[in-house]
Amino acid sequence: MPTASQSATYRIATQRRPSMVTPTRTNLLLAGLALSVAACGGGSSVSNASPRVSEVPQQSTTGAATFTFDLDDYVSDREGAAMTYAVTSGGGSFAGSVYSNTFDTMGVYTVEFTVTDGTKVTTGSFEVKVTAATFAVVREDQSGLLLLDARTNGIVRVAGSVAVPTFVTGLADGRLVYGKQGAAGDQLWVFDPLTRVTTQLAADAAGDLVYEAKTSTGRILFTEVGTTETTLHLWNPATGLDREIAVGANIDAFVNSADLVFYEVDVAGQADVYAYDIEDDAATAVGSASTAEQVVATLPNGGIVMSRVGGGGETDLFYWKQDVGLVEIGSDQTAIATWNKTWRANGTSSQVVFSAESGAVSEIFAWNPTNGQTTNVSGTVSTGAYDVFAAIGTGNEVVWNRVVSGSEADAYFYDLDAAVGATLRNAADISQVVAVSGDGSTSYAFIRPSGTTSSMLAVSLVGTPATATYAAGGAVSTTVGAVANGDVVAQRTDGTALNVFDVSVGTWGTAITGTGLAFAGDGIDAGDFVYTLTASSQTDLSMWDASGTTSVVVSDTTGNDVFQASTANDRILFTRVVAGNTTADLFTWDGATATRLTQADEANLLHDHTVLGSYTGSR
């Protein structure tokens, strides 16, 4: 580019003006400057412009995999130079213009970066919203509360020094409801991991706050218990609004599958039942008779079961559904009109299983809401006995014991769908039903006979039951382990053997033997389970791998291991007092490697850790 003086000389030499005026020094400089600007804008010598970064819209990811994002569409360079990107804050890295990162957990993260063309640098930023997580709720000592993302092992502190925090429930959108003790009573708090905002419910409450239920949309029902009356609240996390629904001497609340709220209010010493429609903001009386009424169950079809004190002082049962009204359960069985009735269970089609008792006689019935008909389940064997409900299977099989004497109780079942029943075991001892389990297509009752305490029986719940026996060679515990896929783990009371019953094939496996054996919880994949064992005077953890039909070590490092939880994304959480310490640190196992998650804090202090529960959430 020519200098200012050279430009001035060029203008004078090439421009012939009509009146020849001798140029001054100022004129020469101004003219030179103008020519210089013109030359830089359109000549071959062009100055370098900085890379340009346009506004980047907020990005979103579930967090299930590493997040990647190409900035190429939002960054440009006038000269078309090759550009280099670098992260300055927010974590992650660039490969060319592609950013990648695995974020700790649910939340909104700001990523700041620079881009350079080799000479000039431009800064930029964008936000990434992580919308989902699998959480474990961890108590730190007796005062702190943490959320652990089981996918990334990222930890978010929810509360610090508070009095004994408790896990209440997790909401479907990821929010955590927790409790803690306060000077004026128990408190309820909600923590949002997306915004990291904590909200206290009914902050001015003078008494205990008691969680009651939640709706499918995450609205929270809780009661504020005062000295003379109780207030029922409905809190909406989306708006932060708190609605007082009812006030009474004592209130219990339930939510059905249609998100109707049912609650009881004491009136003149007896309770009435109401249904509150959240959308209409209106309450309807369900039961307001002059005798006490109480909600005892909600049903899959949106109905409820409630009890009422009858005219003769007996307890009757009623069914209510919004489009049906109030119907007495079992009214077609006139013989039991004055008997005390107790709800026991419901079937998948909202069949109501209840017992009716009068003096020394107790029988089991099933009422069908679709036709109002009642079946005498006990009568499928014989009537006039004392029958005790045990459980209901996944295929609607009602299992019960018939008490013959103080030393004999037999076991029976009745299939509500097939309308058939059969004897599971009838012997001169007590057939104790310890569990009923199945995989959705098959179901079994597990019976530990008092006359053969070294055996655990798995009896199929079909018209002609078949029995598979685990002969343990020693006393079998009446406590069994329940695996998520329906399999059941039996164990010897002396801790020397475990055996798993595969409900899908109907057989017991080969016993696991050792010392200090005990079922701990679910494992990684379907059918897997974790168990404890004693080795070299310490407690270790192993997992039965169902697919490999073998045991694998979870942890056998020095120190006693304590199983805590199995998370929804296939992680095993456990604690151990690390050698040299006195507090229990938290570890995770992914099926291959155990990783320590907790260390000393900023003040170099160690803490005990306990997993209170787990849940998943997405927004």
C-alpha cells in the first residue's frame, strides 16, 4: 500500500484542475488518507477480519449418550481461513468444529469457547439442557442429602447441614421431594435438578407436614397437621401455586389413576369421603353417611374402595367410580350382610378381593365391578372355615391358608380369570405361604412347610398344580429374595446356601454354597441378583449372573461391603469403610469395575453414606 505522501503526489500528477491552486500540507494529507482507504477496500492488500459467531440456540439432550454439536453453521470467516476451536469453560472438547461432552446430570449448562483463524480470536457461548437422569438419593452422615446420577457418577448437593433428611418421592419430571426435621415440625422440600432451585412447601406451617400422594403430572398432596385441625394442600411444581383443598380434624388423601383426589374429613366425630377434581377445582361428596367412612384402596380402573360402618355395627365395603356412583360390594351375598368385611387386594381388572368374618368363621370373596357379582372364593374348597388371605399372583390367582387347627393350616388358590381353584398343599402341619411370584405368564406360590423345614416348595398356580422342591439339607428361612423378573431366591437360615427358582422354566437351580450367604438385591440384567458372603472374616459382595449361570465378584477388597441399591440403568451401589478410615464411602459397580464415588470434602473430612432410594426423571 502507498504511503500518504506517495498518494498525494499521485493525485496531483494525474488530476488536471481548471484552476491551478497550490496545495497546502493539510489538503495533501486528507487526500492521501482518502486514497489509502480506497486502496485497502478494493485492492489486493486486504486486512484480516475476525471470525464471526452468530447466536447459537439452546441445545437439548437426554444425557443418555455423549452430547455432540457442530458449530460450523454458526461460525464464519470472511477470508475463508481454517479455524481452530477451544473450550474456555463448561467442560468438553472440540474436534474441528464439533463439540462433545458428557454432562454430569440433569441441568442447564453454559459452554464458553473461542475460535481463531490463526491471527484473530472471537469468543462465543451456547447453552445445553440435559433433560433426563437416573438418580440415587444419598444421605451424607445424618445431615446432608445428595443426588447421584447413576449414569455419569456426577453428584449434586441438595442440602447441607439439616436435621435427618429423608427421601419422600421422586417425580416423573426429575424433581426430588424430601423431608427434614425443623424446630416447628417436620418439613417438606422440593429440589429441581434442572434449575437447581429448592422450594419449601408451606414455609409458614406451624406443625408437621405429611406427604400423602402425587398425581401423574407431579402435583403433590400433603397435609399440614395443626394442634386442632389438619389442612390438605395441593402444590403444583409447574406454577409454584399451593391450593388448600380441605380442612378438618383429620385427613387422609389418595390419588386414583384418573388423577382424582380422594380424601376423608372428620365431621362430628366420624369421617366422610370426598372426591376433588383438580381440573374443575371442585369437590364432590362420595360418602357422607352418618357413620364413619374411609378410603381403603384405589383401583386400576379409576374406582376406589371405601369402608363404612353398617347399621349393625359391622364394617361394609363400597365401590365408587365417577361414572358409576356408589355401590355396595358383596351385597348379592345376603349371608354375609352383617359380617365384618376387610379389603385384601385387587386384580388387574379391578376385581376386589375381600374377607368377611363372623365369630370363628372367616371366608374370602371376590367382587367384579363389571357385573356386580360376588364369588365365594372359600366356597371353591368348602365353606364354614377360617381362611386367611396370603397373596394374589400376577395372573389374578388368590392364594390363602385355611386354618384347620393350631398345628395345621393348608394352602389353596383360586384363579379369578379362569374361575378355577385347587389345593396347593394339604398336610398335617402348617403350609406357610411365604411368597407368590411370576413373570406375567406363569405364577407360583412358595411354601415352607413347618413339618419339613429343610424344604422350600414352589407350587404352580394352575388347575393341576405341580410342585418343585428345593431340599436344602438344613433349615430354610421363611424370608425369600424377590428378583425383579419374578424369580425367587431361597436361603438356608445358617447362611451356607442360596438357590434361585426360575419362574419362566419352573425349576430350581444349582445351590450357591459358602459362608454368610444372604440375598441382597437385584443385579445388572434380568434374573441377576446380588448376594453377600463372608470371606477372610469380612463381608464381600458377589452377583449371580443368570445368563452365564455363574457368580461374579462385585467387591472383595479389604473392608466390609454393604449393598445399597440397584439403579434403573444397571449399576450396583454399595458402601465400604476404606482401610484406615472409619466412615463408609459410596462405590458403584457397572458389571466389570468398581469405582469409588466419595472422597474427603474441601475441609478434608470424610462422611458416611447411605442410599435412601432411586428414581428416574425427564423433562
